[in-house]
Amino acid sequence: MSSPVLAINGLTKVYKRVRALNALDLEVERGQVFGLLGPNGSGKSTTLGIVLGAINATAGNYSWFGEGTHHRLRRRVGAILESPSFYRYMSAEDNLRVVAEIKGAPVAQISKVLERTGLADRKSDPYKTYSLGMKQRLAIASALLADPGVLVLDEPTNGLDPQGIAEIRGLITELAQEGRTIILASHLLDEVQRVCTHFAVLRRGSKVFQGSVAELLQSKKRVELDAPDRGALQQALSEIDFAGKVSVGTEYLSVVLPEDKTAAELNAVLCGKGISLSHLNQRHESLEQRFLEILREEGK
């Protein structure tokens, strides 16, 4: 069995009286698009800063590729931690020449990463003429110069307009399809749902959930339903052992079903109890809804 791309064990960071990270355990497997989610101050950026060698941990450890933390291992990781600094009056191509010299990356890679990020046609234009979305693509291009197998992105769509967000989302998806492992921190839950395969939720420096996006969204099914006799419907639902919490809305009732039960099975049981439904619809919950549920459950 191959080692995780990134393994974090008991990672803790304390700033005077503030515990930014609290014994964090986390693993990211090869090929995953892994999202770090959490409210502001939850420890997302601190975690990325530590594993990229920009911040020292108070306690705990981490390992890249099962080989430790040596700086040569981080050369296999491309990263954007903060807004990158490029020279305003230099072209994208010339800016990347500077980055390539710093990183020791081959100059031949410059044209490849510009093409890969959709900037080839604007390679000679000054950086100051770029839109926010183009600037972010240039930052990703700089992270790709050494052709890393892993990309670490801290809030890659922060501050972008809808078009810029869509561009970066598409680029991340394409890079993942090439087999790269991508680790990103974001507070835009809809974007994480669209691009990530796995994610973890941090709260006050602690991990409160880790799992697959697809499995989480399938783990709870919410069904909307109604009947001419709503009182009888509510009574019947209370007698069904697999029917979870019933919520009463202005238009419909809604009930949570476990993963192994379907709306059709619920309908069949209700028919057996003499309930004829006038409405039945299975809703697909968003990652945002499940994220908020996780935080509520952990906050109790």
C-alpha cells in the first residue's frame, strides 16, 4: 500500500494565548482533490503554512510522500499561499523567467505552463493589464513551473468575479484529471463541491469531519412529501422506524432517510398504512447544508 501524499499527526500551533491548531490529524491520498473547509480562524491557512515550511509548528509532525519534511521533497509541491508578487510592468513571460531562475526550473517549461493556464496569447502583456482571474492563473502557472505532482492552493478563487471563479474551477478540474493531487483551502462551499473529491472540516483548530464529498452528500436523503390529511401523514411517519427527523414547512413536510432507504420504499410503507401522497420529491442536499449541519452538531 502506497504512503499518503501528505500525512499530518497531532499538529498543534499556539500563538501566545491562541491555539490556532489543536492536535490535527489528516491524510491526503494520491490523486485526491482535497478541500480544507472551515470558518475564518479555523486553522486552514495555518495548516498549509506549516506543511509548506512557512510556519513552525508548536507540536506534532507531518510527512510528504511518506519520506519526511526535507526541503527537497517540497520541490515536488507547487503552492500558492498568499497573493503572489509579480512585477507590474513586466510581461507574464518575463515574470515566469524570474520565478524559474529562483526555483531552478527549466526555462522551456514557461511556454508550456502559459499554454496550460490559457495565458499564451497574453504572455507579452504587462502584468498590470491582467484581470484578477488572469493574475490567479499566472500564479498557478508559476506553481506549475517545476511540473509538481501536488498543488497546494490557499483560497484560489478569493476575490474573483463569477467568470474568474469559473475559469479557475475549470483549470483545477483539468489539472486534477491529469493525475495531480490538489490540496486547497476555501470558504466557497459550492466551489469545493464542484471540484473536490474529499474534504475535511476544521473548527477552532480541530478537525470535526473528514470524508468523501460524494459519500457525505449521499449519506442523508431528504424527501419532501405531503398528503391531503397532513396530520395522518405525520402520525404515520412517526411509526416508521427508518424515517428520521420530520420537519414541517409551509408547503410540504420533509423527512430524512438513511442511505440504504429510498423515497419509493417510504411511499410503499405509507401506502400500506392507508396514506395517499399528493406530493413526493427527493431533494439533493448541498455541501453547504451538510457543512452547516456538521458545525451545528460539533457545537453542541
